[in-house]
Amino acid sequence: MTRKSNTSAIIQLSKEKSEKTRIRVEKAISEMAIKKEKINFNTVSRKASVSKSWLYKQKNIRTRIETLRGMQISELAPRKQSKSSRSEDILIKTLKSRIKALEEENKQLKDQVQRLHGKLF
């Protein structure tokens, strides 16, 4: 019977240690999010003093880190500047005039090819 009580005490201590570690990791992640620090498995593992493998094994923590990491990446992605309608109009006019000039050049080159072709035959 003493043997059974010894193992139950070890199991209880193991559960307590795991819970303390979980709390430490959650606290580290929260602090990092508040301070807008980079959140990934390496940084959380260093900050909370736990192994990366432990973080990967804990599904809830893993999901939270992956979510926060994804949010940070999307925040860092450059946003496309919206163009004003005036600048779009100017761009359209410029492109249209460029197309017209290229079409005219293309027509001249075709005429030149036909004349040269006619001289050969």
C-alpha cells in the first residue's frame, strides 16, 4: 500500500509541475503580446524557460502561438496604397496615349514590311 501512495504522490507532483509550467508559458505569451514582441516557438520557449518540444506537444498553447504568429505576420505585410481617382485617371490617359503611339508605330512598320516585301518579289 505504501508503494501505491508513493506513485500517487509522484503523479500529483507531476500534474502540479505541468500546471505551473502551463501558467508560466501563458503569462510569457500574454506579456509578449502586450509588449508587441515577436511571438514564435523560439521566443516563447526562451521567455518561459521551456523546451520547444513541450510547446509543440501542448495543443492549446501550440494553437495560440501559431495564431498570434500569423497575426503578426499579416500586420507586417505591406499594404497596397489606395490610389486616388485623379491619379488613376492620369495613369489611364498615359497608358492610352502609349497604346496609341505603339499602334501607330506598328502600322508604320507593317507598311514598311509590305513595301520591302514588294521590292523583293
